[in-house]
Amino acid sequence: MIFPETMGGLFVFQKFIIIPNYSQNGSIGKIFVVFRLIPIFLVLAMSFYDIILVLFRPRLNFFRGIGPLENLVLLLDIISNRISIISIFVVGVVLNRDHMKFIFKMRKFQECLVNNHEYKGGYRLLIRSRLSTIVNLLVTLVLNICFYCVNAEEYHIRSVHGYVMYFAVMFINDMEILYFIYLIREICVLSDFLCGIKKKNDFLYLKTFCDFMCLIPELNRGLGLLLLITSIQHTISTSMSSYYVIWLIVDQRPINRKSLIVIGCIIWAGRSIIVITLLTVAGNKLNKKLEKLFRLQVSISCHIEDKKLNPYIKFNKEQFQIWRFQTEVKILAAHTYPINNHGIFLMFSSVVTYIIILFQFKQMEYSEEIMTS
């Protein structure tokens, strides 16, 4: 079993979001494409409706007696989630050709591994991806049902619409980020396999290595911007939720009447922190495996090129190639942030800084209103 079958439900889900025109044989009817787009069009229509509703009625009435800070938290949550879904679809359409190109190249590469190197595919990855999909669906569904049953004072269409949208937005964002995580894990599996290949023919191995390295720039072009959008959305959710809960503790304000908002913020922050951590761990693991693979390739290529090469020249050549690997061969979010500790920290700190400044200005306005009144 090879890619994309190893992605399981994560890849099937992408057919209804960003690659509705995908077909394994390369051709698909327009009617079938339209059928795939119906669910996401409904979500997009409701997202636009929610954004317009928030802009024209910024004072939300989900909770009674909430202050400006709580209102800002809820408002930012709605706007950031809805804009994230709209951006994912728009960017997915714009980068559709690059994404499809990566998929077909990835599949062709794995077919070559099966034919030339007896590659058996990532069955364990398929099981884990299916398990992650089921867990994500159940957790998101249970959280939204529980929160709705506890919070809803009246059961009507508008309240049901709001929580259905929360479920759809949470599920789509998590499925997108899980898709990126398992793509990185898929490349890790391939890297491990290349490191363990019995090198009967060094030139065939080097050609396979070059084809493998070409997959990473294709992944960056096809999915890098989508990865940045979903990562920023989870970062916004984490930062604003954590800021609100910490502010209540520092300010020693009563939280009994706001307990539902506090619980919701903790859940938002917890889910996003787990997702960002999984993405960072996967990126760090991939960087280590690629470096190991590159060092192996350097030793083979130098052995082939010139066995009598001056040791000093050979050392500098190998160091230059390793440095080139460090600067070029990485999974990048929007060609900017590498998916590792350094890149995630830069992205996280940038977004958190803007969120904190926004909250501080909002609190200053609220304090001035209290003093004048």
C-alpha cells in the first residue's frame, strides 16, 4: 500500500475541501466535482454569514453578563475560525495544481520504490491515520454536544446553527493539520527506508535519493501556505484563550459566572497546544532523519566521484553539502517558517505578540470607560 492510500480518511477528506478534482487515473467528471464541493460551499456560506453578523452586531449574546474582554475573546474566535476556513478553501483552489503535482510525484516515487527496492508501504501509518481521524471526530462531536447542552438556554435553529458551525470549523481545521502531520510522517517513513536500502547499485540509489529530495520542494509549493494558515489559526486560539484565563487569575476576578467561557478557553488552548506540539515533533523528527540520509548520500557520492581526493578538500566539500542541506531541504510554512522548534517558536511568538497588544488596548478602553462613567 502506497500514498495516498496510506493517509486513509485524512486524504479522502481533502477531496471534499481542497482537491475535489483529484482522481487516481487523472480524469473525473465535472458533476462529480460539483457534488464533492457541496458540503464545503455550505460551510463557506455559513462562514460568510457569521462574519457579517459579527461585524454588524459586535456585541454577542451567547452568554449573559459578559464584559468587553470576554466579548472580544468570543468575537476573535468566531472571526479567526471562519476566516481560516475561507482562506483554506481559497488557497487550496489557487494551489490546487501544485498540490496535485505533489500527490502524483509522491505516488510515482513510491511505485519506483516498490518496483526497484521492494518497498512494502506504510501499513502502520494507515492504521494510525484512521485512528486519529476517528478520535478527532469523536472528541470534536462530544465537546460540542456537551457544551451546547450545558450552555443553551433555548433550543432553536439559530443556536443549533452556531454549534454546528463550531463543530464543522473545529473538525476541518483539525483534519487539515492532521493531514500535514501525517504527510511529514510519511516522508519520515520513506527516509528511514532509504537509509536501510541494500545498495546493490550506488548510481540507482543516488537517483532514488535525488527523486526523494525533489519531493520536499513540491510539498512546500503545494501545501506550505495552507500549513501556515492552519498553524496561525491554532496559535490564535491558544494565545487568546490562555491570555483570558491567566488574566482572570492574575486580576483575581470571580469566575463562577464565567465558568463556561473559562472551560471553553481551556479546551481551545489544550487542543491547539496538542496539535502544534504534534506538528513540531514531526518536523523535528523529519529534520533529523533527512540529515542522517544526507550524510549517507555524501559518503556514497564522494566515494564514487574520487577515491583519491585530498582529505582537506573532501572535508570542505562534505561540509558545504551539509550546509546546503540545512538551508534548502526543509518543510516550510509559506516558504518562511521551518516546521521545527525554531520556526514554530517564531510563528507562535509573532502571533501571540499581536494578540496581547490587541487585548491590552481593549482593556485600556474598558478602563477608560469605567473611569469616565
